[in-house]
Amino acid sequence: MSNGVSTRAALNQLWAGLMLEELVRHGVKHICIAPGSRSTPLTLAAAKNGQLAIHTHFDERGLGFLALGLAKATAEPVAVVVTSGTAVANLLPSVAESGLTGEKLVLLTSDRPVELIDCGANQAIRQQGIFSSHVTAFEDIPSPTQEISPAWLLSTVDKAMYQQAQRGGAVHFNCHYPEPLYGEEGDFSAYLQPVEHWQSGQARFTQYIDAERNGAAVDLEHWQQLQGTKGIVIAGRVAPNEFAAINTLAKALGWPLLADPQAGGSSDWAGFDVWLQNDECRQQLLQADAIIQFGGRLVSKRLGQLIGAKQWSHYWLVDPLAVALDPSFAATVRIQANVPRFAEQLIEHTGSSDATYRGWADCLKAASSQCLASARDKYTVLNEVSLAAHMMDWVERDTTLFLGNSLIVRLLDMCGRMPPAATFANRGASGIDGLIATAAGVQRANQQPMLCVLGDTSLLYDLNSLALLKAVNQPVVVVVTNNDGGAIFDLLPVPDAQKDSLYRMPHGLSFEHAAGMFGLAYASPGTLAEAKLAIEQGLATEGATVVEIKTPAGESGKLLRELFGEIKHATLL
């Protein structure tokens, strides 16, 4: 079905119905509705739902307090539906009250599409964030479109409702509905395929569990069932010294362990961002029914695509932070917990009797070995690929790692085997600003030798922060890969005609005099052996050293495309 004007009313209805059904699964039994046209999708969806007691009032201010009273008496969340404009503003008094006393209101405010805001359109005020800090959570729901998965919509509802469950108060969903608002329903069966398992059951799309607040979170019956399936363990960004427990769990289960560069360790399945480009390897891994992931912020694009490629029967995502970490909206259970403690609970209840699927993906170890060997053996001269393939072999266990963004962290993910070392990175916003300063802060706190690896544009951006390394009393080595600009764009489909002028932005600079300006040692090796010596000497000498690896512009992209092409068509299993 096309996503034209003819389907807008039906899609508005569909999205509203999905939201209300998920709210019902979060315990909403009462919904308070004021009259309005823009809120038609929500009003009709409420009438159709069949599980909601509907209350109406012509006055939105009174409607808000009616809902407040229902929430007080039932100790359950109560939904409120109003049309756009000042109707929304009239809810503020009751919302402010709930913010102070904790009653759970779910505000479903309808709004004009964003293109009709601030242009003189009728009944269109700025509703985004209108309740400010009086609400516990705010989500701006865009105009319904089949370009956005229904899994996103349900996950967004779950995220806000989990915050409300923890903190109380009101949550606000501001829903942009385009016209027409009235019309027949359509056939969206293909569009709804990603949430088919949700439709066929009664459970919430994403289960949130706060293990720190509620104690042990392991559902033993569920866990016993899970052990008898083909599964994958993923280690994302986790704190130093947490990787060991994840590794032990993976070995106890006999499942493959896919370790992100930020995990602080590696496994026999390293280099998966490359070998997942081989269809035979990808299909082998897609045989899995379950994922247990510790930590988020995954570097690998291919791993993200694998996670989003199917409906997982079980996908547990464990992290101590109460934030969303699932860009594929595939997680079935989101567990807020201390990583090693939760892993150890799972290990404690992992049996050895059911060995049906133990080692089910061991054949992929050979694919990993072949990919890593290709990167190591194919490129024996010094370049960014060969550096990434060898560099981590030169690092001692007591060395802290700090990984820059853009190309270098991806190269390490593709071609390197990370050592068991405390590893840090700024992979939240993944910016290239402030990387040297962040690394300096980590080093001051840890007081250990450090290897910091970043690109030339990143170092230029934070050049003044080299001053923070001038007086370090531990060995610090800053490896900068200088490819004369933003080489990451060689891997992206940017226009060739504007690649240099608008994306790579070559600078023609080197860093020898910058190191000298700040009183830092400097080396510029020309071979792999010289690079190894420079890094090892730097990590054995008190003070900071800048090691500059100069490579031709565009070389890394060319080398990686060759490697990808070789692996994609190779026989790896």
C-alpha cells in the first residue's frame, strides 16, 4: 500500500490504536476525552479498543483534574486525550499537581503536522515541551508514516511508561496528525510484520526490568528455556573489568561472543563487522533465536543490521543506565542491572545438561581467523588497516585504551583483536571534539599507562588539549593516523565531485611541531616494525609521546573495499 493522502486517515488510526493498545498493556484502564477534530484518531481508537472505560468532559481544564482524581483513587495510570491548541495548555494545572504528588497521567495531545507550525495555520501553537519540567517524560510523535517501523512507536511508548513507573508523574505524547482525519481503514499487514509477535500476544512490546531496585531479575523458568536455544552473547560498551563475567557466561552457554571494541576484551569471533558481509556467515548467525546483550553503543554497522534483520524470540539488553540503547527496536526485555552481577546470576543458573546447541556457531571461528589473517597478511606495509590489525598486540594488560571516533574505531572493530584492557571512548554522541581532553581526564583518574588512538581531524579539533598531557607522570602515547582529512567519507556514498572540498577537507598538516610546542616527544614511523617500536618505547617511558602514522589520502577506503570484496565472496565455513 502506498503512503499517499489516501492512506493518511487509516494510518493515523493505526498509530493511535497501537499506542492505546500498548498503554492498556501498561495498566491504563481509564481514558478521559475532550471533544475535538484533530484528536479524532485517538478518540476513535479509544472507542474501538474495548478495554478502556471512557470518560468525557467539554472543559479540558476540568478533564485534567477528572483524570487526576481517577489516578489518585486507582493508583494506576490514566490517559487524557485533547485536541490541538489551547486545549493542551488547559491541562497544565492538573499536570503541575501530578508532578508534585506523583499521580500517573498519560497525556495524549493531538497536534498539527510540523509543517503547519509557526506558519499562520489555524489552531497551531507550539506544543512541543509545553509542560516543561512538570512531566516525567516527553515524546514528540511524528506524523504517521510507513517509513517508521511500528516497533519504534511501541518502543517509544514503553520507554516513557517505564520512566513513569520509576518516578511517577505525568508523561506527555504529542501526536502530529495530518489531514484527512476521517476515513476507512486500510490493509497494513505488511507494515505490521515487525510487530506480529506483539499483536498475537498480550505482553508489552519491550519488558523493562530494574534489577537494582527490585532485586534478582532472573526469571529462572524463562532462563532454563532460553539455554536450550541457539543464542548470541554481545558485549557492547561496558565498564572496565566487566568483560570477564560476560566471557565466562558465553563459554558456559557455548554461544558465540561478539565483542565491541569498547568491551575491554575480544573473542574467537573477532572481526565480525567484516565476516558478516559474507552471506554464508550471516545466514549461519541468523539461525540464532536469542540474544543477550550487555551494554549498548555498538560500533559495528553490520551487527546492527543483523539485529534488525529478524524478530528475535528473546532479546535481552542489559545495562545499568535507564536509557534507550536499542536503535533497532528489537529488544524484548530491557534489564537495568549491574553487568557483572547479572551475568554471574545467569552463570549460577546455567546448566550443562542440555548441550544440544552448545558450540552451534563454532564454525564461525574459522571465518574470524581467516578475516583477521587477511588483514594482517595482505597488508605488510604500514597503513591504517595493517596498523589496526597489529597495534593491539603491542599493548600490555595494564595499559588503558582510549579510542577515537570516525574511522579508527571502525578499523579496530573490523581488523583488530582487542586486548583485555580498560577501554574508553566517547561513543554516545560519537563526536570528534574533546577526545584528547577526555583521554587526559581518564588518565588522571586511572594513573596508568595509556594508549590513545585517533584520527588527524580529531586531533586538530582538540589540539590545545595536548597541554593537558604536558606534565603526565605515566607513559601516554597518542597515535594519530594522518590521512590528510576525514577518511571516513571514503566509506560513505558522498558525491565524488565534492568529496574533498565539502567532506574530507584535506589540511596538508603534520603534528611534529604541535608536539614540540607542548613539550611532547614525537615519532613518525615509516614501517610496521618502526611503529611497533615507537609505541612500545612510548609506553615504557614516563611522559607523553605523539606517534604520527602518515598515510596517503584515500588509501584506507581503497584497502577496505578490497578486503570486503575478498571476504564477501570467500568460502569461510
